[in-house]
Amino acid sequence: MTKFERAVKEAQKLSPDEQEQLGEDILHYVDKLLALRHEIAIGVEQLDRGETVPGDVVFAKMRARYGG
């Protein structure tokens, strides 16, 4: 059993309201993770094309968008 499967099994022991909140939190986390991966892929493509942006600008935008 994977850790994810274990987590789902344990989450099923929670009340319906707690399950709903947990589901919302997980979806929010996954959405942020996928968006970050997409942004990184775009950045790598730009680097491959020789397009560069100062690192401090890139990291400031990422912190503003994703927290940190």
C-alpha cells in the first residue's frame, strides 16, 4: 500500500466535513504544485533558447505567486 493509499484510508475515518476540508486543501496543494512545474518547464525552455531573466526577478515573481 502506498503512502497516498494509506492517507486516503485514514482520511475515511474523519467526519464528512473534515474530509471535505482535507480534499479542498489537497486539491489546492496539487494545483499549486502543477502550476509550479509548468512555470519551471517554461523557464527551462526559455533558458534552452538563450532567453535569460535576472534570477532575483524570477525568484521574486515565484515567491509572490507561490509563497515562500
